[in-house]
Amino acid sequence: MRLKLLWIIFAFATAVQGASFDVQTPFLRNVEPVQQQSQAAHLAAEVLARFHYKSIPFDAALSAKIFDKYLKSIDSEKVFFLQSDIDQIASARDKLGDAILAENLTAPFAIFNLYVRRAADRFAYARSLLSKGFDFQQNESYQYGREKEPWPKFETEMRDLWHKRVKNDWLRLKLAGKDDKSIYLTLDKRYENSLKRIGQLTSQDAFEAFMNAFTTSIEPHTNYLGAQAAEEFDISMRLSLVGIGAVLAEKDDFATIRELVPGGPAALSGQLNPGDRIISIAQGEGGIMTDVMGWRLQETVALIRGAENSRVILEVLPADASPDGKHRLVTLVRKKIRLEEQAAKKSVLTVKDGNATRHVGVISLPSFYEDFNARQQGHQDFKSATRDVTRLLEELKKEKVDSVLIDLRNNGGGSLTEAVELTGLFIDKGPVLQQRDANGAITVESDTDAGVAWDGPLGVLINRGSASASEIFAAAIQDYGRGLIIGHPSFGKGTVQTVISLDQIAESEKPQFGNLKLTVAQFFRINGGTTQLRGVTPDILFPAGFDAEDFGESSFDNALPWAQIKAADYSIVGDLKVLLPTLLTRHGVRIKNDRDFQFLHEDIEELKVLRDKNLISLNEAERIRERNAREVRISARENQRTGSQSANDKVFATESTLRSVSPTRDDGLQADERNFANDLAVENARKNAKDILLNEAVHILSDEVTVLRASTAFTARIKPATLSTPH
């Protein structure tokens, strides 16, 4: 009773303080926990204590970690709370663990409600600044990264911070060529939308924010998944959903069609177009129309999705109609939509090497996807990364490629089974990884199928975004000496997660408690080391612009440590180390004379300077000078690439030259403020832009083929498995 009374007093105090803050702030209702959320939190704590890989003492130290993670998740840049707010809620710092076990979430919800109030205060203040104007001749700067800064002590300090933030928003639009009226309207709408989104936050939002602060306080890759998050996770693994085949975006209170999926019901109907706005939705013929204007996008999407072959009726305002224009009704039958854009893809790149021409097949794999349910149910055509890659390898063999490159850049992982089976496409039978569970028991996961799908030269391209299953695959290929690893050191996630349904644990007949994705084991390479923290180090390193302290496993303060166990029983199939001196020499000579790599080094150095500086000028003349210098540099680079202008001419770039590179300029807009067609055009341009790292990786594999064919001594050292029937 005393504990409950403490939470009530705490909640009342924060609510009163928030209510008296700013008269411009709209009225906001507090969100309150519901019984099943309190039960779910307690149930999650029990499951984590019993099954998690890491021992979890529910003590004051864990509560303090939860408190800090919670604040970081809702105010990471220290732009909403004052230090006095933090001081006031500090009484909950060592009690949040008790709140979970006592099934009383009043305190974390009170913190969330205070956050909502403060966020609304800040955006209301931002709106109020727009009519006052700004002086862009002053010499002042805006600090855009505040994660490591203290919370502002005084309201005057907070308002100065937001004044500079709004001033920077205005200046960005001004530099993009917008006039004052359009800038005012754009920013007023932006901050108004922010206020609306704050007002739409629900009890579930508060609960999931707190639960993920709780779970990630234990270990970085343990998460709570509500119903919608769990559904999105399932979709990402099976690469399919049941719907109408339209990509939606939130724009001006409407769920707006951004693009249509080729072959989907929406595209085949011929009745919908990008830019069309959805007003209301009904389920089936005769269904009651539900007005979805102003809804959150995820809630609108949930209404549009449904059972396969069922009907959904959309009331649509056409893209070219005014807000009070004529609506039309569109009836569609939901179908299974395959997300092919997220599946494995292939291309063939050609390299001229003297009189020889090499063909390198590139397979880009965005994730290690697998339709778990379809596989368990015995479906013959279940979706999987390994199946898709097998098919692509068959196609590449028919195209007579000399080498294959597996591009795993920014592949964050996925199915452990897929990582093992994909490795099996390139090695004969043998271990792929080792796992150690919480009890210290070690198991070995092996490829048990005889033969390989590709026995020729192989490379794997990775970067800092390559994690988990990507690291398992890359590490196994490296340990077997089966292929070259090229790129940047990988993420360093050497842990294994599984998803547990709390409803199944509680034997609940209806879904109400959600799911836990928790770490149950640590995986180790077959050589005995782990990728945890250290990741996979490439055989040939590319220059990188990331900071390990900000991105990767080493950026987490509670990541599991690196460890080592006994190596598995395996045989190396190739000694690629003997090739490396020659390949590194050729690589070094090539990039030394490659303008794009020189530009990359320049950009990396500039990025480091900007990151360390962490300030941007709010003086218009200074920003124009910086922009022009950047665009002159870009123009000069283009001239160097094309050879159309001498190096001496680059300093005399004209205004027309600067306009010609204007697509590189910051437009000052957020994603939901841009024209969809222009936004998609920019995306496509980025996708089609020259990929210098991929090109260099392909050249390295071409070099490998050249060296292997030139030297029987090398060939004798490289012994890939014998080609046989793909599996």
C-alpha cells in the first residue's frame, strides 16, 4: 500500500508541474497503464530471469539502468526535459524494478506523461517563434548533437536552444530558395504535425517505450514486441504480407499512396495512383466506412491489411483533386504481396584486365529472411534467402561468370538456419558455427548436405551494418579459407535471439501480453573466437567514415564481452593468405590512382571534422560561403571525372555551374513535406549512383582470378570443394 501511495503522489506532482508550464500548449490527456500491461511486464521479468543468457539480478543497479535507458529513449538529445524535471523524477531511479514486480506502472507512465507535456511545450514554443522573425547576420551557432550534453538547467537556456533550432530550420529553407511566406507555412505545419503526433501517443506507446528500456538495460538485443511490432518483424522475415500492394506515407493528415507494388491489387485495378489520399475504409461489401483522416499511419495500415481474398473498400480523394474535391470508392480484393525489393538480387559486372575480360556475378542480400511458418507447415515454395541465392547462382553459372561476390553490406541478419544453409552453398559438409547457452553447454551447427552450389572464386563484401547472421556467414567463409572478406569491420553482434510469445507462456486464449525477443546464446566461430564486440575483420580493408563509439556493438555500454572457446573440428579448404600480398598491392596501386577513392578519403576527413565540431553556423553569409565551397568542390570533382575542365578552372565556377549541382543541396524539407515523385526520383538516383566500394571489390575478385590462372602454385593452394548438385 505504501508503494502504491508513493507512485500516486509522484504522478500527481509531475502532472501538476506539467500542467502549469506553458499557456500556449494544447490540453493533453494523461495516458494510464492497463492491467494486462502491468501483468505483461511482470511476466516478461519472470521469463527473462529464467531464460535469458545473461544473469539478471533485480536490484537497484538494474533499476538505475532502466531509468537511464528510459530517459535516453524519450529525450536522447536533451531537448525536452530540464534538469529540474530530472531531479523531480529521480526518486523513481532505483524503484522501477520494484514497479515491474509489483505490477504497478504508475511511475514510468508518470515519466512518460511528463515527457509528452514537455515535448508539446517545446513544439508550441517553436510555433510561437515563427511570427517574430530571425536575424541571420549574427555570428552564432547551433549544436545539433546533444546526446552527451547535460540537460538545460533553466528555462531560458532551453528556450535559447529551441530558438536556435527553429532558426536553423528557417535558414535551411531560406538557403533552398524558399520565400518567407512559404517558410512560415512549412514550419508552422511541421510543428503543428509534431504536436498532433504527440497528442496521438497512447498507453501502448508508453508501455512499449518503458518495456524496451527495461529489456535493453539487460542486454542490447533483447526487446519487447507489441502486436504491431511483432507483425512487422514477421513480415520482414517472410518477405510477404496480405494487403493491396500500396506503399503509404503520412502527408497533411492523410494516408497517401506513395507508390504501387507492381502486380498488386492496387496497381492491377487501375483505379489508384501515387498521391491519392485515403479518407475512409470499410471491410467488405456493405461494411461501415471508418473515417481515417488524422489517424496514425500504422493504424490505417492495420485496417487495410486483412485476410487473403477478403474485400476492402477505400474512399479516396484523387491526387489532383482539391481538399473539397470529389471522392471515389475503390473496392479491392486483398492478396499475398511479395516484397521482392527486399529479396536477393543479382547482377554481372565486367572488368577489363589487359587483354582479358572478367565477369563477376554480384548477389546482393539485404537480410537472411525465411518464412518460418510456411517451412514448418511443409509448404514446398516457402520463401528463404538460401533458396533465392541458390537460384541466382544457377543463373550466374549459365552466364559463365568467373567469380561471385556476396554483398552483405547493411545486412543486419535474420534467420540463424539461413546463415548455416547459405554457408553450405559454398562449402562441403562441415561445422559453420558454435553456440554456447546460459548453462555453458556448447553445440555445433553444421552444413549436412554434400556438395556445393558454387566452387569457384568467392568474395564477401561487408560493412559496419553487417551484423549477426551476416557475421556468421562471413566468419565461416573466412575460417574455411573459402573466400575473400572485403570492406569494413562488421557490427560485432555475436548473440542469438529467439522470440517468445508471452500469451503462450500465460496460456492466454486471446493476444494481450505481446512477445519477447531475448538473447538465449552466444555464437562462436568454428575457429573458437566470437564475433561479439570485435566483429569480422576483412582480409582487405576499405576506408570508413563511421566512429566505432557511435555505431556497432562496441557503442553499447552493456554489450556482452568478447570470449573464446575450443575450435570446432573442421578442415581449411583454401589458403587465401598466400594471395593477399599480391591482391593488396594491386588494390593499393589502383585506389591510389583512383579519383573516387581520393574523394572518399577527403569526405571521410571532412565528416570527422564536422562530427568533432558538432556545430553549424546560423549566419546566412557564412552558410552560403560553406555551401558554395562545397558545390565548387563537387563541380570540380565532376570536371575531373569527365576531363572537361582543367584543375585550374575549378576555382572559377560560375553560378550556372552551382545551379547544375543543385540536386546535392539541402532542400530543408522533411520526408512527409516533399513531392512523392521528386522524392522517388532522388531515391532512384541514389540507387543508381556509382558504387565505388562495390566496383573495387569486383576488381579485387578479378585480380584473384588473374593471379590464380597465372600461377599453378597458387592454384594448388586454393582447393574449393568439388562442384556437385546444388542444395
